[in-house]
Amino acid sequence: MTRDGTSSSAPRLVRELYFPTYVFYRDLESAPALNPALAGAIRDLRRADPDGLVRSNMKPAGSWHSALDLQSRAPFAPLAAEVLATSRAVAEDLGFDPARELVLDNMWAIVNPRHGSNRGHTHPRVLLSGCYYVQAPPGCGRICFVDPRPQAQVLPPWLSVAGRAQPHNWSEVAFDAIAGRMILFPAWLGHEVEPNLTALEGEASERIVIAFNLYQRPPATPAADRPPSP
């Protein structure tokens, strides 16, 4: 017998996973009170700026993208606080340096009517990205993440039924849009949004999401350690 209790004649098979890609999600308890106010504020913004921005949103299909400063606007302050609280929990779970505070860099809204979607993209120059579902009618489209390792797709293995059920063998994963759910992921992780194929009509058909980015702020230099002023 070895020191860990296994038989030396039948060595134990050890599997260790490296280079993981994490996706976190959380369902907000405040969502029932929060979401109607957020939806109203977003529709006010759209009426004031019907053209919006063009980023990953499919504008020919009617997808609307707000300005990028919602984190600084009063109607979105409660959600900004929830984003920071959730991101701090993620940072603690992943062992980020607590001296480097997470900062909400920007936040914006996207409204996808029927047939609206978002092209595949990543979020450069930030650490974490995420989304929060304000309104998500049935069939409104999932967010899809793809394996960030291009070499892993050169010669993928043939898998058994059991193997195909194991998440570490997947080359893509999709999350349903659920009102009140917040999802956080690495900003470099490629993702896209499926077309909104709900059967509903009018405003009830709209998939409304607020997206955001975060980065780590360098720790403040203690006064005693700062170089003297010239």
C-alpha cells in the first residue's frame, strides 16, 4: 500500500483540469421590483435616441443599443450596485488580489425585438464582462459561448454518449435568457446571442438585457511611499 492508501499494484488514475473557462450566474432577489423600473428607463432612452449605437447588435433586424454610460445614470444605480456585489463575490471565489478593486467600466442596454440578435464578439481591454436580463420572453434567444482554444478543434475526439454529456468535452455552451439572472464571464470569451424567435408581439416580445464590463483598479500608493513632488 502507498502512503495515500492505494494499492501500488493498481495505480490510481488522477485527472487534473487546467486552463479552465469559468462562467458565473446569479438570480437577483430584487428582480421583481427592479426589472419594471429598468425596462421603463431603457424604453425612455430608446425614445430619446432611437438610432442608438451599432456594435454587435443586428440593427437591420431592429436591435437597439444604448449609450455606454448607464452606470452613471440614476435609474440604473441599483443594478450597478448589484453588479459590483456579484463581481466582488466572483473575485473572491477566483482569488483575485483584494487590494485591486473591481471597477464598473461601462454599462449599456440592448433591446432585441423579434428576429433581433447579436453577432459573435469579445470585449477587449477589460477583465470581466456580464449581462443582466431585464425582460426575457419565451424563445427570445440564448447567449452562446464558444471554446476559446482554437487548437482544441483541430482533431476533436469521437465521444460516447456519456462523454458527450460531460461539460469539459463541449465546444460551445448556451445559457437561456431568464429575467432576473446575471451572468459574468471572462471578457475575452467569445459569445453571441441567438435570434429572438418568441411568438409574442409588441413590447412583450422584446428581449431586454443590460451588459457591462469591469476592470481591476491598481491599489493606491500609500502617501509615505509616494515620490516627492517636483
